[in-house]
Amino acid sequence: MAGELPGSSLLEPGVMVPASAALAAEEDPASRQEGLFQDADPCSDHSCHTEPDATEQTLVPEGKIIFPQIIQTNELLFYERFRAYQDYILADCKASEVKEFTISFLEKALEPSGWWAVWHTNVFEVLVEVTNVDFSALKAVVRLAEPCIYESKLSTFTLANVKELLDLKEFQLPLQELWVVSDGSHESHQMALAIEHVRFFYKNIWRSWDEEEEDEYDYFVRCVEPRLRLYYDILEDRVPSGLIVDYHNLLSQCEESYRKFLNLRSSLSDCHSDSEQENISMVEGLNLYSEIEQLKQKLKLIENPLLRYVFGYQKNSNIQAKGPRENSQKVTHVVSSTMKTGLLRSLFRDRFSEEPCKEETEIQFHSDLLSAVNACHEGDTVIICPGHYVVHGTCSIADSIELEGYGLPDDIVIEKKGKGDTFVDCTGMDVKISSIKFIQHDSVEGILIIHHGKTTLENCVLQCETTGVTVRTSAELFMKNSDVYGAKGAGIEIYPGSKCTLTDNEIHHCKEGILIKDFLDEHYDIPKISMINNIIHNNEGYGVVLVKPTIFCDLQENAQDETAGNTTQKNREAGATEGLDLEEMLQCVANKMELSSTADFSEQAKGNCEIINELLATSMQKGRMKKRLSELGIIQADDNIMSQEMFIEIMGNQFKWNGKGSFGTFLY
């Protein structure tokens, strides 16, 4: 057997231990869960480099049926599977060569006959003996073991039914449905590993449309590695639950559309007439192809860990606003772990000094933040006294309330512990948060997400772990005098159709400083962004990065090829029609920028102008590309896209020591 597969996290009993097939199925990944990405050990971690212990496990039978012990292969770690696919199975093969490489691998790893396995299905399990292996079909020729050992989950499905099914299959079973029985030898372990890797690949990695994509030698890097990482990221709760649901739905839609596309293409290939029905079918095929390409694009974004947060997902919060109280009374909620007389006197002096014409204020006291926020109605105020508060759930703000710290941000610390999708969730129409320090732990999503409505963040500190502040479509953020740092994603994520005003903030030590998303969907408007006097420094990537689809550039190149010598003239005409003169707008913004005598002025001006130039150019390009797409019949044009002029105010920002520069564009 050539080579030895890494990570033998399998059972290696010295003696054959009887075990129940039903219990073995519970331990087995394929039978334990049918859902996608749920068949591996939840304790696996692709960041862990500890070899699993090859210890013996005794499986006690629950019923009367006694099966020989199968080799467990459900505890493989990320790097074990990664190395197997990279070094032993796929290497640098093309997508069209995957089956050929898999066959070659199995020919070296499997004995052609003389080994036992459990044929496992959703209904029954039966012990079989392998008499031959058809490597080209990835199937094994089997016969029922003697004595026959069989167990069914349905009383109506008998052994006679199993024999009949085997006969219909001509005694050939897919290797993926076989679980190798241990005979105590090293070879049986290697065979179990080999089949497990093939089974895992075709269940979780391979897509039916892979062969029709780019047939280059980077299939492993382009498809296998990202999908494998996503598998383990989901197991480790590193992906938001909503994004997982979206991925499942996108995958199902893509598979269904691809099936329809194949059927339609097959019917067209069998038809040789130029009938009207055939023309309609061709148009339908083009529409299906366009739909499939868009679905695949979104799947790739989620599969790639570097692009996952670029895509995000449209989460519909289920939090319902309570609205005002029936008596229109507004309540002030005071949060303090301990209340001392000195603090109480200061609080009443500063916040509750009665004015002659002012109504009396109702005050409620709370020991933790979540209980105070959950008790709020529209118009309430939450005052948080100095202290360190730990929350174990999501702080969901659905009403228009004020959340303010009584003191300096470093004295009012709210720390999240425990796993969950979000830390602070804002859906209120007018939410105000001030003078608080938030510390994020274990949140899969960002530290603050604004789904809709306006959120004002002033004089706050946000110590992030994943993403920083996310401004969703139709939401608005006004952030002033705040500090954002530590995000593994972007410090600020700005979605299409949102509004974001950033003034006098510091964004630093994040993966990216500010990430602006630009999607190719007709219902997305251009975001409106203002950046004034911010300091963006020491980020791993860019200070500001604009993310947009590659299809813009591809279509632009195609359009240029088609128009050849008329490209320049048409672009000038389009620019005049759209009423956007980039140089004039840049000059207008440049005139607004204050002159500075400092040595950093040239760097600041360069960073600000780079951002303005790219955003305005993208605005014009997006309008042209949508028109081009409409002409091709790919997507409905948005006639209002250019009439909704994007106003951007960018001045006085400082960009320092960002790894890739002040501004960049990322194509996906």
C-alpha cells in the first residue's frame, strides 16, 4: 500500500468486540445526522494539532443482534482531511480529473477482495463480504456474510427484502455505503480511512456542477480547501446560524436549478427543429444559467473564509418593538451591580435634579444590563453606573431608547461571554448609545449590528473579536468620538442601501478598517457615506476597502471589445447623459478639504482622494454595467440607480501604517 494516510483516529482493538449495529450507527457520522455539515465530531478543530488517541472503545449492544466492530472514522481533524486530499488523493488535479485521481488512490489503498464491511442504509444494516472492487464505478461486489447478521429499523423490511435489493443491484454497492469491519490489522484501518475520505468528499465537498466550471489545476485551492474549512467552522460555531441556513437554501436552490438546466439542455440537444418552442426553451436555458451563476457566486463567498463576512446575510430580526406605554410614561432604568450612597447622591444630583416645570421621573433599578433593556419601552433611558458587567446573551434593542454610561467608557465595561451570533442587536428607529466600553467574546457575528433604523454611537470603545460594527441595508449609523479595534474582519462593515456618518473616530488593529459592500442586485442602492476627521491606522489590510463583483469588470471588458474604436466616444456620451463628471466632483471635494501644514498632509490627501475617486468611478460603472446587463437580458435594469445621487463627504481623515495601504478594491 503506497503511503500512509495521516490521522489514524480510528479504533484499533486487539480483540474483536461485539457491537450493536444500531449503536454503531449512532456513533457513525453518516447515520447520526443527515443534514449537511453535521456528520463530524463537534469537538474537532482545524486549529488543533493534537493527534487523536487511537484507543479502544467498547460498544455495548442494545439489542439481540451482535455485529463485529466497525472502524470508527468520525473524529478526523481538519488537518488530517486536508493532508489526505492535498497529498494523497487530489493533489493538483483539475475538476474533470477528480474521479480519475480518486480511482487511482483507491486502487492503492483498498484490497480487491477478502474483507468484511457493514452495509449501512437509513433503513437497515447487514454484514457483507467484499469479493471484488469495481474501482472505475467506485463500487464493491459483495455477498451476504455467513452466518448472516442483519438488523432493520422497520419490522416490515426483512432479510428477504435485503436479498431482493442486492439482487436488483447485481450485488454491487457504492463504497460510500460500506463501513469496514476491523480485523485488528493496519491494512483494515487504512482501508477504512480511504473509504471515509471518499465518502466525506462526495457528500460534503463535491458539487455536481464542478466539472463544468473552470478546468484548471487549482481545484483543490479553489473548491476543496474553502468547503472543508467551512465544514469545520460550522462545527466550531464560527459561522452565524442564519448564514448556515442561507447556505443550505442556496445549495438546494442551485442543485435544483442545475438539474432543470441539465434536463433542458438534454431536451434541446435531442431537438433539431427551429420551432418557436425551442427558441423559448433556449431563453429559459439562458435565464437558468444566469440564475445558477449568481447562486454559485454566493455559495463561493460563504465557502471562502476570507470572503464570508463580505457576503454576510440578510437577517430578519424577530424582535418586536413594544412601543410607548399606554400612559405615555417614560422610565429611567439605572443599572448598577452595587449602589452606594455616594454614587446615588451623585446620580441624583447630575441626572435627576428636578426642574419646576418637569414631570416626576419613574426610576427602576437593575443589577444587569439585559434585564434593563428588556424592560424598556419607547423613549426610555438606561443609565449604566461604573462597573464591570458580564452578559451571556444578545442585547437586543428594538425600541427607540438611550443607553448611556455614567462616567468614562473605561469605567463602564460590558463584556459578553458565552457563544452566540451577536452581541448588540439594534432594530429601533432611533437608538442612542454613549460612554460605554463593549468587550466581545465568542460572538460569531459582529459586536454591534444595526438591522434598520438609526443608531447613534458616541464616545464608546468597542473591543472586537470577529467583526466590528455592521450597518445593514436600510440602516443608519452615526458614530462619533469612538474607538473600534481588534476585529478579525472589518472594523466597520457598510452594506448597500445604508447610510453611515463617521466623525472623529479611531479604527485600528483590525483585518480591514472600513469595508464597503457593493452587490450586483437590482434592489440595492448605493450606500451614502460621510467620513470626517477619522484616524484609520495599523489595520492588517486596507484602511478602506470597496468590495464589488468581478462581473462588473468582465462585462466592461466585453463591452469594450464589442465597441472597439467607439468605446471612448460612448463612454463620454454616457458620462454626459448621467451628469457625472468625475474630475469636477473630485475637484469640488478637494476644494472642501482644509489645508494642513503638517508633514502627514500628502498622505492624508492621497488616501481621501483615492477613496473619492474609486467610489465615484464605481457609481458610474455600476450604472453602465446594469444597463449592459439589461441589454443582455441577465438582470432587470434599475432606472433610478443614477438618479439617486450618492453624496460622499470625505475630508480630514488620516491613514497610517495600514498593511496594504489607504484604499483598495476587492473583486469577488
